[in-house]
Amino acid sequence: MNILQATQYSFGLNDAWILDSGASCHIANQERYLSNYIPIENIIQGIGGKASISGIGELTLKVGTEIPKVKKSTKEVILKGDTWTQITLNNAACVKESPVNLISISAWTDQFPHHEMITMGDEIKMLDNNKFLALGQKLGERKSGNCWYLVATVDLAQHTFLTRTIQDWHMILGHTDPNNIRRLASIIHKGNKKAMIKLPAKETPKYDQHSCTGCLQGKSTVRPFLKNKGDWGPERGPCDLIVSDVWGPAQTTPIFWKQAFHILHRHRFPI
């Protein structure tokens, strides 16, 4: 299995760890990844704008030196136990709005000044007193938006099989209803006699714990599209009524080789 497959399947979306030479601190997008967690309120500034830090803590990762292999017959992801090492990174910030998790190379080398990072072609090898500790792999080319992917995870047990979770499919399919995802998982494609999408066995029959902050906030008040121009109702303030639509997929392939969809908003500003 190549590094793209490892990113796309066995390591999921939320558990992707990207090496970032420009990040001032490590960033995790889920609080459960951090131990000794201290809630704080702060703002972090990045290229994409500002984001809120909800807390800081210690980030414990299992880092690997080899790309996971896939057993063709069972689609089981084989992780060699002797190639994984546990490492704890201090002062990691929890930024729930971040689409991926970032590992600050600067913060890493500050905490472990004896570690060496050797770049050879599309690989970064991290050494601890000449012992091969972790592997980073370059994804894509600079012109299409590349990054360095760290072979790491917070939980080796969650990568047993080559599947995406309901949470992953919910994001991929544009925040669709989890019931629709389960329905797709039960439909057998006539051509290859396989399910259209595959879910972990524990999530196939029932999954009541699914929650999405974006859905809860964005769909808390839903209004129908207007049929006539005079149906605006009582006077409202700027952005009180927002009409949105979806455009895509994009023709240009961006980072991670995904064809992006864009949500278009039209704001109603009373004159």
C-alpha cells in the first residue's frame, strides 16, 4: 500500500498528522488526543486566518518507520509492532476547526534537540541517537499543494481494517444524514457485487454516538428557498438570511488528490 492509500483509508481523516516547518506549536483537532489537558481561551493566527485554541495538553503518538501493508484477501492493515515507537510531545494546542493535525518541526526539535531529521528525496527520516525513529513521506507536488505526512497514529487498534468511519463518510459526502450512509453501506453494487461503501463492523448496524458540530450550528435554523422576490418577510439585518448552494467538483485537483466542492453563500442586505 502506498502512502496515499494509508492516508485515504487506514489512517482516516481526523487522525492524519502533517509535519509543518512553519507551525509554532503542535495542533490536534480533537481534545481526546491530548492528556493532562488544560482548558484555555486563545487565538492562533495562520495562513488560513484565525482559529480558536480551546486548550493545551500532551500529545502521545505511535510513530512508525514503515508504510502499513494491506493483506489483499481480507483488506486487513498489517502494522508491524516492532516498527512503532511511542513519543510524547508537550504543549500541543487543541484547535477543533483544524481539518488535519499539525506537528511542528520547530517544537519537536526544541523538545528533542538530539533528534536528527534527514531529508532524502520524498522522505524525512527522524533519528534518535542514530536509531530510526519515525518516517515522514511527501504527498503530491509543490504546484498542486504538497505536504509531509508523518506515519503516526494515536491508536494503533483503530486501523485494523481498510475502512472509513461514519464520521469520515459524513464529511466526504457533504454532511449527509448518517442513516443515508448506513443505507449506502447495505446496497450491493450490481457490477462488482460489493457494497458501495464499507463501514467498520461495529458501525454497520447502529451508530447513535455520531455528532457534528458544523451540522448542529449550521442547521439549527433552516429556512426554505424563496419563491418570490417579495417573500423576504419583515425587515432583517445584514446576514440574517443566507441562501447557500453547492458547486463542484472542482476541475483542479488540490491537496490529497480530492476534487473539492465549494459552498456558495448569498447574503441578503436590506437597503
